Amino acid sequence: MNKSIRVIIGLIGSLIICFFGVYGLMAEDPISSVSFFPIILAVGGVIGLIVNVIDLIK
């Protein structure tokens, strides 16, 4: 498999993880406390997204 294809697959995966995290934060009841799982998903997805975009540009 070509390196750019692997990076694109990783980019799509990171984007999906980030969307699930942001959706979990938006769907959370504002009165209750914020759980850490959606925060971890959103931050991890954004970090993966940034790294994959940088790696794709190289």
C-alpha cells in the first residue's frame, strides 16, 4: 500500500473520531457534568487530523 493512501485512511479515521467526540460533547446534557470520554476523542481526533495533514503535505 502506498504511503499517501495510508495517510488518507488515517486522516479519515481521525476525522471520524473527532466527529464522534464533538457529537458526544454537543449531545451531553448541559446540566450534568461533562464526561472525559468525548473530550479525549475530540482532542485525539484533532491531534491525529493535524499530524496526518502535515504528513500528507510532505
